[in-house]
Amino acid sequence: MSDVQTRDSPDRTDSNLVSLRQVDKWFGDLHVLQDINLDIARGEVVVVIGPSGSGKSTLCRTINRLEPIDKGEITLDGQPLPQEGKELARLRAEVGMVFQSFNLFAHKTVLDNVMLGPTKVRKRGASEVKQQAMQLLERVGVEAQANKYPAQLSGGQQQRVAIARALAMQPKVMLFDEPTSALDPEMIAEVLDVMVGLARDGMTMVVVTHEMGFARTAANRVIFMDEGKIVEEETPEEFFTNPKSDRAKDFLGKILKH
Amino acid sequence: MQVLIDNFGLILDGFVKTLWLLLFAGLIALVLGTLLVALRVSPVAVMRAVGTSYINVVRNTPLLLIVYLFGALFPVLGYTASISSYIDYSFITATIALGMYAAAFVCEALRAGINSIPVGQAEAARSLGMTFGQSMSTVILPQAFRAAIPPLASTYIALAKNTSVALAIGVTEAAFAMKKLNNEYATGRSWIFFGFAVGYILIVWAIAAFAHGLERQAGKAR
Ligand SMILES: Nc1ncnc2c1ncn2[C@@H]1O[C@H](COP(=O)(O)OP(=O)(O)OP(=O)(O)O)[C@@H](O)[C@H]1O
Ligand SMILES: [Mg+2]
């Protein structure tokens, strides 16, 4: 993941794929998301960065309505997110999600994990789905583990399976919430490589991560959050070399020390 | 001892009927308990309230009372059906009462199982676009059943012993047979109690062994 200098800039003339308008959310008294406005274009890769508790995960999870919002509007490909129910389920199928803790289905094999969405949700035939699932497992480099259970895999392998599981739904956008934070250092690269590959293939991605290497390589934009607000929005280069706000400077100072 | 040998047929018939009660009531409890737990964890508040009310009413009412109530209620509602002379009206009534009673405990055992499954499992299912029903049936319940095997075994062991309450409305199961023998034999009662205790212990032991087997089976696929 070194030779990527020029990512095609995403097609901004097309309507935005994800759009948040004046979004507010509270957890009790805690105002976790404060007047968030965010547009994500087709093919764009947005990295969300910020101190712990700033609302990054919450922001990410509102996009497929795992967290409902209290105010404002979120649209996906022009459609507002519906209330809980069948309609929402249909929309969620279009949004892939990768969690920090992988969340693979513990009672299913790797292959079944990847096949479950397409067969149960999209009702596609098992043999065709299986073929596609094996291709995806190959793409993320875990095809040899297809018949094992998640607990038998390393963290890095599990996370790559989780990415394959999300891709199997052929989503329009992929959400990643700290996909490498639960991994041992030597496994981080194998997951990031898969993600860089996805970005290169034009996948629209929202990635909560502190991996600056990934942000510089694959992101079009970095969003810096603090205390529920978007404080800064910049290209990765600009953000990391020349942060504007004191809070971003302070934050970068802290993570760069390590 | 002689009393057991002389009445072996009667005792065996009683335990066979006990087993039928256990089987049918157990099936009702499993199906109804699964539906109840789906209500209990449903995202819809009204459904949760229905599930919770059922549990609170049924679990807090003595079983004997429920059996008597059903025994008295069904004829009032004009229901006195019997399928055969063996599966007669009182047998059906007792089966339904026992099944509905045990369902509350099956529901709570399953709910404990569901609560032991990390929330991430349901979130992953939902984020794939599964509906609540799909996520329950393909992701949550299969794992919850495994986690719930030990408390479910306790529930079914309790149900096996609780079938004896059916004697109150005249079902000729094992406890009924024991009462009959106790009336007929003034001496040898300790043998009678002993014999029936062994019968119940065998049933309970079989349930425990079955549960143990299931747990080992479930442990393999992980
Ligand atoms: N379900 C919840 N109920 C109440 N408070 C919550 C809930 N989820 C998150 N919070 C709080 O909301 C705030 C934002 O949480 P969030 O998880 O979005 O932060 P984050 O930026 O992802 O942090 P981290 O880097 O630690 O993952 C935190 O203060 C957190 O404690
Ligand atoms: Mg977080």
C-alpha cells in the first residue's frame, strides 16, 4: 500500500450517496451528535478521527440506523432512512458494516457467515451464493478457512471474513468502526490491505480509525470530531501536516507521540 | 416389595401416561415458550408488555390452581373434547395447563440464553438487512438454545415432576397410580413410595443425560 498517490477524485457531480442534515442525538443528557452535516459522494472514502467519546462510533452507526437520531435527516442514495421495520431492513442491506469486535456469527462456519445474508435476505440460490462467497473469501485471503468456525481463526482472519460477509450483500457503502483496534499489531496490515484494495476499487467508505497510514493512502477526506461536533474537514495531507484547530493539533500531538 | 411386583402393570401404565404428559406438555411449552420469548425481546413495546404479563401471571400462580382452573373453565366454555378413551378430556386439559405453565419457564430460560449472546451478534444480523424475525430465527435463537440448555433441563425436570399434579383432575398418571395403591395397601407403603420415587428418578436422569448429550453436541460446533 505504498504506490497509491493518485486516487481518482470521487464524482461530486452525481448526487451524494450518504447525506446527514442537521443531525442531533442525545444519550440522556449527553448531546453525542451536535448539528452534524455531512455529505459523502459516490466512491468517496471518508476517515473519521477524534478522541475517545467524541461520537465517532455513534455517527457511523446512525448511517444504517443502528442508532436512531433525535433530530435532522439522513438520506441514503436520496432516500430518507425509514423507521424500524421491513423497509429499514431493505435499506440496511445496502450498507455494509464492519465492527471493531468482528461480530461473526459464532455458530456458523466462515462460509456460512458469508452466505447467510445473500441467501436469507436476498433469497438467492445457495449454489450461486456459495460460488460468490468463495470468491470473496479468496479476495480477502481466507479461503482456506472456509469450513472453520470463527473462534478457530485469528483476529485478523476474522475481521477479513467480516469484510467479506459485508461485501457479499454488494453494498453501496461500507461503514468501518475501528476495524483494526482489537487486533494485534502484526494483523493490522492484512486488514488494512484489504480495505485499501476496496477503496481502490471505488467502494464508498466511512472509516473510523486512527491509522494515519490508511488515511493518507486511501482517504479523500478526514473528518475530525470532538465532543459531538465535526471540528475539521480536510484532505488527509492537509489535516495531518497542517491542522487548523487547537483541538486537532492537541489530538494529533497525542497520537503522534506513540 | 411384593406390592410392587404384583402391581407392576398398573405402575408401568401410570408412568407411561406420565411420559405422554411430559412429551405433549413439553412440546407445547417449547413452542409457546419460544413465541413468548420473541414477544419478550421484541422491539415493539406492546408485544413486550403482552409477553411480560403472561410470564408474571402464569409464573406467580400455583400450578395446582392452574390445573383446577382449566379443569373447571373448559366445560363452562363448552369444551369437553376427548380424542380417545386414553387421551381423554382430563388428559388434554392437564396437558394444556402443564404446557402453558412450563412455557413461562422455558421463555425465561431462553431469555437468559438470549441475554448471554453478545449484542454484536444481533447488530451484525440487522446490519446485513435481516428483519427482527430473521435475526431471531437464524442468529439469536440457535445460539440462545445452546446457552439455555442447562436452565431448560431444569425446567423439563421440574415439568416431569409437576405432571403429578394432573392427578388432581383425575389423569391416571404415575402419582394417581401411587395414590390408588396407597389406598388399597395398608402395609408396604414405604415400598410403594420407594418404587415410584425410583420411577421419577429414572425419568429425571434420562432428561439430564439428554441435556448433557445436547450440550456436548453443541460444544463441538464452535
Ligand atoms: N448506548 C449508549 N448509551 C449511553 N451513552 C452512550 C451509548 N453509546 C455511547 N455512549 C456515550 O456517547 C459518547 C460517544 O460515544 P461513541 O462510542 O460514539 O464515541 P467514540 O468517539 O466512538 O469513542 P471511542 O473512540 O472510545 O470508540 C460517549 O461518551 C459514550 O460514553
Ligand atoms: Mg467508538
